[in-house]
Amino acid sequence: MWARTLGGLVVAVLLLSPVARAADADPTLVAAAQKEGALVWYSTLIVNQIVRPLVEAFQQKYPGIKVQYSRATNSDTALKIINEARARRVQADVFDGTNSIYPLLDAHLVADYQPKSAASYPADLKDPDGHWVAMNLYFMTAAYNTNLVKGADIPKTYQDLLDPKWKGRIVWTNDPTPQGPSGFIHNILATLGQEKGMAYLKTFAAQEPVFIPASQRVVLDKVVAGEYPLAVMTFNHHAAISAAEGAPVQWIKMEPLLQTTSLIGILKDAPHPNAARLFEEYVLSDVGQTVLAANDYLPADPAVPAKIAALKPDVGHFTVNVVTPQMARDDLPKWTAIYHELFR
């Protein structure tokens, strides 16, 4: 309850502040969007946690524009968009995702648009060609059950994960993306270098980490339930949310954490292109980003703090390795090949 109250206060303060005017779009764009009267959003985000709150906030600010949404995984979202485009029946205007961008770019289905509300975003959080902008951030790290792991036993570094006491007791997802083992492999190689990194990964594989064929949230839930004492490649904000609700879990500043992003973009043949641009402007504005923060997502806008500010590296004082979309596009097959060689 306290978390929802705090979130509401954060939103209220920003909505009343002068900087909140950054969400006010070009009146010409607003008029054109309201004339279209609708937009369709294909999302990979959790509906009750953030999709619905964002839609309601947008519709309140821009009455007369009805937002329809559909939620699916990254791969299913991309496949649906591609199939609809092949049938010449493009349904969606806006999409988001961590990995769905690659097949959509390959199919030349993504529009070019440079949202003004993201002008101050760092260069690594937006595509120079305007195909995508980061809407929220993810920080991947280890987490532990506070009832099962205490004091000096709490691992602080990647080297600590190699202690024999953790053999067969570390759990992680089998998700073959930058947010799963492939991302862990990249983070180790980027941190230690190729030779030392591969030596580390071979030793870590000998620890026999347990793969769960489920999402990172499900993996963390197994740690919360006490089925496993320790997990890697979990979202730090998931652990913080659970801890705030009284769960026996804590995330670890196991540096460097791995940063990935959820991207938002507009489809080239969007049925409602002006409403799509207006929606993207809103989501990336300080007001839209504050809605994300109030609902336990980590806003991409550096000027908008997380509800728990220490979850972002500037306030939390932790270092990160960033996986940009281009890095994932170019190198994910290499990381995945190492994963299959050492762990499967």
C-alpha cells in the first residue's frame, strides 16, 4: 500500500511542476491525432502493472483518442506484426520490446521518428535513425533469500559465485536473450576479457547452475519461496518490489550489473501515424516516464528517478555494462553459442 501511495505522490508532484510541460506536444500533432481518434499498441509489458496505467493517463490527457492494446512476448509480437504486414493488414501503430526490434528492422517495418520529448536522452538510449527510443531500463543482477543466506555467506562478487558451497544451488532462467544466460556470458567477457572470462565461465558451468524454463520473475519467485537460496540474472526492481511487500529477498550490487532496455517504436504503415507519434511523445516525456516510475518500472529518462531511487546506478552507486540493441543484434549469436557449448 505504501508503495502505491508513494507512487501517486510522485506523479502528483511532477504533474504540478513546471517541467511537466515537457509532455505537451505540438498542437498541430495533437489535433491530427485527435482527428484519427484511435491507436493500437502491441506491448510486451505487464498489462495490469503498466500498460493500463499508461493508457489511462494518456487518454486522460488527450481525450478522444482511444487506445487499444495487446500483450505478447517479444517473439510473438514481432511475428504478429510481420504476418499482418505480409497480409497487407497492418493493425498496430506502436510497439515495444527488448528484442522484437531486430526482425522488424530486417523486414523494413519500422518508421523513422525523432520524438522531441527524448531530445535530452543519452545517445545510447535512442537510435540515430529514429527507429526506437528506450522507454524503460532493466538492471540484471543476483538476488538471494534472506532467510537462507546471511552475513558473510552473502556473495558480493562474481568470484564469490564460484565458492563450492553454491554448487547446484544457483538458479537462473533459460531465456536465450541478453536478459538470460547469454547476457551473463557477455557481462563476464566484457568485464574480464576473453581469456580470463572464458576461464571463469568454464568454472561457473562446473557449479551446475539450475536452469528454469520460465521468466526471470518466476526464477526470483522460487528464491522467495526458499526453493533455491540464490539466483543470477534477475531484475533488481523485481527483488525490490517483493522486498517492499515483505518477501525474504534482496538484490546484490554484483558489479558490473548488466543494463538492457525496453524500446518503443512506430510502425511504418501505422493506420494512425499521428496518434502513434503523440503516444510515443507522451511515454517518453517526463510525465509519461513518471507514470512508469510510479508503477515500479525504471524510467529511461535520466531526469526521472525510480520510485526506489537506488535501483538506478546514479543514485544506487553501482556500475553497469550496457547491452545496446546493436550489440545484441551483432553479438547475441556468439554469446548463445558459448552458452550451448558450456552449459547445455
